[in-house]
Amino acid sequence: MKDDNAPLASVEVYNPLSNDEPWTCIRPMASPRGGVGLAPLSGKLIAVGGHNGKEYLKSVEIYDIESDSWEQGPPERVYIF
């Protein structure tokens, strides 16, 4: 059985204005995550929590569109899953 919530480091971004391919792969996250929360904020993409297949994560990763890079954000105070 396929696990749709399996941890992945890969990330795809959807652009509804694209005439060619609306889905684009961006640089992978440092930590594979399943059940991760994602949100856009001020031109960045914020990845919060999730699990790595063994434990729930409090870590946060922030993707900068301009530099095409991820950086560590401040950890969560509580687990989000």
C-alpha cells in the first residue's frame, strides 16, 4: 500500500499562470518530511513540522525564491501534525 504521507525532501511549486508546465521542482529541503505544513510568506515558502518517519519534527525550513535556497528557521514550541 502506498503511503501518501511518507517523508520526502523534494518540493514542487505550482504556477497557475504557466502556459507550459505549471509544476516546477525546486531545491529539496534539508530534512525529508511527511505531513508537513507549508505556507507562502513575503516571497518565501515556510515548511513547518511534519514527521521524518521516526518522530514528529519541531524544525522549520524557509525557502527563499530569489536565492533558490533553504535555511533553518526557529523551531516550533509545540509539535504540529
